Amino acid sequence: MGRGPGRAGTIPREAGFSRLCVAACAVLIAGGLAACAPVPTPTQPAAADRVARALLHGQPTPAGCRTDRDCVPVGAAGTGLCTLGTCFGLLTVDAAPARAALAHRLRRASATVRAAALPALVAALTSWEGSGSARMGAILGLGALLAADPALVSPCGPACTALHAEAAAVDPRRAVAARLALGRAGDARVTSDLVADARLGTELLRADAIDALAGLVGGSGAAAVDAQAALIAALADPSTVVQEAAVRGLAPLVARSAAIQAALRAARERQPHRVGYAIDRAFAAAAAPAR
């Protein structure tokens, strides 16, 4: 039995299908035109700029932070620093250990992040409006950039120039921090000042100066000779902290210097325990086959 005509007020199936196809085509065409039209996008800084800004200034955390992972800029790789529920940066945090941690992260950041951070650090150090805490953070940050890229030291670029100016600052804390940063980056022009710090400073300053001079012992010329002599003299320092810093600095040269070997053996006789263990490790590392 054949099918009769559709009921009054209804649309035949074939006509309904055709209209559906027409509607679908219209939607597709409209979508294609919309896709071709320019879509305005909000202006956003590059990922490197976001990471650099977070490392230097921190970032707002409306809900607060619990760990450093909460301080990672959205869409970027890198870690900020969470302290007391706030994401701080190198130029905004006051605690010295926190500044050191952020400087270390800046040193390990990508070249693009370091390049993005450099102008802001130079500005923070040279501006008259910066606080003492921000200047100390800028010194550590610029030192991290120099240590990560020796090309910034020779020739002496903006970061190096700013640190040399700060090494002559009236504030002794900033002057010491600047020359320590330059020494760790291998800048030989601060050798004489660091040698004096290693001989006359407090225990902590002597250890820091020896650590900075270690960045110069592998070079050539008078600066390397003076740095080596200061490290060898520090093996007889009354502080074991300073002695251990000297052992760490001399360790890379043990295999190629008989004078350093003799000085370390003599120190080993004087300090058979804690420092002696560090000396034993230095000799073991020198004797190990190269990988």
C-alpha cells in the first residue's frame, strides 16, 4: 500500500532535508568569512618578558601562593619565589637567601629571558629612585647575567659598566657585592680589591672573596697569579669555612700544578678532619679519568 501525501501543516521529508542543507551551507559560508576576517587580539608581552618580569618584580597572586610553583607566569616556563603567600621578585624581596635563590634562577634562565631582564636590572641599579634592597637585588641579578654570559664582561657592556660604578659606591655593602659579582664573572679588574677582602675582611667576607677569586685562578696573567696566591694563603686562614672555600677554588687546578698539590698536602696535615676531607675529594677528582 503506497504512502499518501503528508498531513496538512507538515513539511515533506525531502523538502526538510533540502532546507537543512541550505542552512548548513549558510553557516559554513558565514564561518569561513568570519575566519578570513581579521580578529583583534589583545597585546601581550612575549613569554620571555613575562618570565623576566616575574623573576624581577614578582607577580600578583589574588588567591595567594603556597609554593614557588604558584608563581610561574601563565603560558611561560620559569619559577618565581613564594614567600608569606606572595610571589616576590629579585627587586622586591628583602631576604638575602631569597635574593640569592632568584639570582641563581635568573642565571639558569634562557638567553632570551636574560636579555629581557638586563635593561630593567641596569635601570634599577642606576636610578636614584631605587631602594637599597632593590639595588642589592639588581647587583646580584647583573652578576648572574655576567656569570652566565662571559661576553658581557669583555668587552665591558652595560651590565659590567653598572657594576664597576657600583663597586666604587659609598655604601660598603653594595660596593662589596658588586666586586664579588664581577670577580665571580671573571673580571680581572677587581682582583686587588678581592685579595684585600680575602685578607682583611670578616669571616664571611673572606670566604666570599675567596669564592669570587676562584673565578679568576683559571685565567692567565698577573690577575690569575695573584688569585692563586690568595687562595693558597687562605688555606692557613683560622676559619675552616675560608679554608674550604680555598680548597674548592683550587680543586680544578690540582692536576696541573705541583705548587698547589704541595700546598693542599700541607693543609691536609694541619686540618685532618673537615678540611682534610675536602682536600681528599679534590685529589680524587683530579685523579679520576676524564669523561
